[in-house]
Amino acid sequence: MTRCLLIAGPTAAGKTALALAAAEALDGEIINADSMQIYAGLPLITAQPAAADFARAPHHLFGSVDPAERWSVGHWAEAALGLITGIRARGRTPILVGGTGLYFRALTKGLAPVPEIDPDIRHQVAELIAASGPDGLRREAERLDPVAAARIKPADLQRLSRIVEVGYATGEPLTAFHAETRPMLNAADWRGIAIEPGRQALYDRIDRRFEVMLAEGALDEVRAFASLGLDPLLPASKALGVPPLMAHLRGEIELDTAVSLAQRDSRRYAKRQLTWLRNQQADWPRIHALDAAAARDELAAIIAH
């Protein structure tokens, strides 16, 4: 059976180009493993592959989900596993590429079988944050699951909220579900590659890339997205660059400020992604080059072994 190739890396590291090179070398089809690129309506700002890229190899799960929806890791994993089965049945290589570490973790280490959270529970937790602030949320998380809460930084409201939501919905701590995880892919069925370029060079590329996005029409794209009137708490509404450009369109900040904030947020996100790679995927072979040709040579050398 053809093994899956998993290509992980931070934003702006050249994952799209490497996935295309791998697809052409391995007769592969590309599956998106980025939590923002799954949503429709924001192809520029989320750096989805261009039309010319789609023409070079089959692509899946790019811009295919309504931004009014909220896709979980479980939604993505179910869709990805179905695609992997179909691609293998066609005798081709599934190539999963993206920067969402939890997606790769779900496939290779398992996904906790946590039930769907009712919207009323989410609203209840949102009211808790509004009334008690981050400190109140942390206290509640520590009450419901002290083990999980101890692993989370104070400012990580999303993960703290998850602990509270699961506690309210199930009466069980989140760690109890994590203990039941099983890998979705057998170890023999996949191999992973991580792109880990130098930090400063990556930051410089992030800054330049956002300027290119803007020149290509990212502001108009966000303006059209804003006209949908979606909940600002939806995942797609929080894609990198969207909140500051939305603030500019509302007249709250100048465009230069919005660009600076988007670049800063992207650099910070890349830093977190690099930390994840070092902690969660330390044993994956590395590609360090940012130059496209050099990165392809590194990829070819890894694939050959």
C-alpha cells in the first residue's frame, strides 16, 4: 500500500511548492492540512494554491468549506481519511500538506473521542469569560480538569475554553478523553517531513508575502468577506490578516497599521508553529532551505531514502 507523505511547516515556508514537487515525483494527490485554507472566500489571505497549481496536480479540501461553518479537527480528519482511501485506491500517493499541527497529530497519534459541543454550552462559556475574564475562565478550567489546565498558558483562552466546554457538556475532564486516543494511520502507512527554515529569514518572507497579498487584492477579498456578516468568532473570521483588515475597513485603524498588525500576528503564529514542530515532530526529517530549488533538492534526497 502506498504510504502517505505528510509535509508540515510554518506559514510562508514554501509548503505549496514542495507539495507540488512531491506530487509530480510520486504521482500524488494533495490534501490540505491547514485549518484556514479549508474555508471558501479567502484564497488570497489564507495563501491557498493558485489556479496554475491546481492544474499541475489534483488538490482536495482547499476552499471547500462554507466559512459560516465551524470545522473541528474531527471533521477534517474524517474527510482526510476518506480522501486517503480514495487516492490509494487509484494507485496514487496521498500528500497531506499544511501548518496545522493538530491535524497531523490526529492522524499519527490519535484524536480524543470528545463529543460535539452544543452551541448553548459554547454560549455559556462565552458568558463566563465576559463576566469573569480570563482569570475566571482559568479558575473554572482548573476546577474541572486541573491536569489539563496546568499545561496551558494563561493567555490561551481557546484551549482553556475547550476544557470548560467539555466539562460542562460531558461531566468528564478532557484528559479522560485524551487517554483513549488511537492513531488513525498505522506507523507503516505514512512518513513525515518538516520544513524548518531559519527564523529571521522566514519572518522576512512573511512580511514580504503579506505586502504581495495586499497588492494582489487581499483588501478587496476581506471587504467581500465582511459583507457576509459572519460571526467574528467563527474560525474563518479569525484567519491571519482578517481581523486587522476588518478593523481598517470599519475605519478604526489606518491601512499601514493594519498591515503591521497582520505581519506581526503572522510572525507570532510562525513562531508557535516552529515550537510545535520541535516538540511534536522532532523525529521528522527536516528541510531547511527557503529557496525553492534548494528545498526541492532537499525533498528529493529525503524521498530517495
